[in-house]
Amino acid sequence: MERALDIAGADGKAEGFLYTPDGRGPWPGVLFITDVFGIRPSSQGMAKRVADEGYAVLMPNIFYRTNRLPVIDFEFRMGEERSMKALHTLLAALSLDQMKRDMVAYADFLLAQPEAKAPLAAVGYCFGGKMALFAASEAPDKVAAAASFHGGHLVTDAPDSPHTAIPKVKGELYFGHAVEDASATPEQIATLEDTLRAWGGRYTSEVYEGARHGWTVPGHAVYHAAQAERHFEKLFDLLKRNLG
């Protein structure tokens, strides 16, 4: 089932959707954080598929402060001036602090819904990968697992680089990386994995062979059907281990 609703973010109301299986809940909750292109039919289809596995899936418009849905309201063309300007505007639209506060607010909102119950998990794509990590680091007693697929800029040179939040996590972490990804280079992945080993928690970090940044999302130019299916297998395994 799909229910449109206004979701409480840290600084206002976000448009969004709650997806649930058929039948009677409540079900364990999953925060589904889109890539930078926001909520659209392809990402909604992915969230519905997760819900069908037995979860209450909340998909917020993460750009609610600046953009109503759809966040890009024209045909996006990589390299075209108007498209690239819109993309760069979205990439700069959220600070790390806003992301962290939003993820706590989204977790609390989901747990307040009658369809959902604890524990929670979070999954994020591209831009949203670090937000999934922040769900686990900022609400460690509520979020039992988090997954990032082709997550971008998880490791930076800034003192508040997202990977520095890992020691606060209590749940299991999963990172699925793309090949030849400028936002997640081999050196950055190595730094991430050094941090994960030092943390000592449960984690997986792996590169998907032949899969380029964005490979999970149908309709994307680099969509990789076989590796997209593998990403769902890994995600569902993570959810079953931690949410039941």
C-alpha cells in the first residue's frame, strides 16, 4: 500500500510516502533515502519492493527546505547547462548537520506511525548514502542497520567527514560501492574500511564489479540489472538479520 503524507523533518514538513505490505501491521520500519534526483517513479518502485518484503518504508523528500516534488521538473540531461546547474544546486542544498538532524526526525516520525515498529533500518543511495549512515550514528538505539549503495563523499578531507560518525554506530553497516566512482575512489574506500575495522562493529564493504555510480536505479543510464538484483539480495539479507 502507498500512503502520501507530510513527514516531520528537523526544520519543517517534508512531502513523502509510506509503503507497507498488504495485511495487518505493524512492521519493522525502513527509512528509504533517495539519490540526489529525489522521489520519482523509479525510486518509488524500489521502495515498494522493499515494503513487499515485510517492512513499513518511509520515503521523505530530503530536499523539502528548497524543493517540492518533483525536485527536478524537467528532463535531466547530463552535461546540459540547465541540468547541471540543477544538480549542483541540489548537491549543495543540505548541510551535514541538517542531514543528521533530519534523520533523527524521520526515525522518530516513522516510529510514531501505527504501521511501523522498532527496530528500524535505513538505506540510502548516492547522495543519500551518508544520510543512511547518519541515521545509524545519530539514532543508534533506534536504527539497527544501515546500508549505502554507490554512496558519494562518505570520506572527505573535512574534519566532519561522514565516515567520522562510524564510531557512534551500534548497528550493522553495509557499503556497496561502484567502480570508477569519483565520489568514492579506491583511496577513499580504503580510508572508510580502515575506520570500519577500527570501529569493530559488524560491517560489509564491497565493490560491485562492472557497476558504475547509480547502477541500482531503473531508468538510469548506467543501470546494471544483474548487480541491481544483487543489491536487493544484500539489502534484504541485512534487513532480515537485524529486523526480522
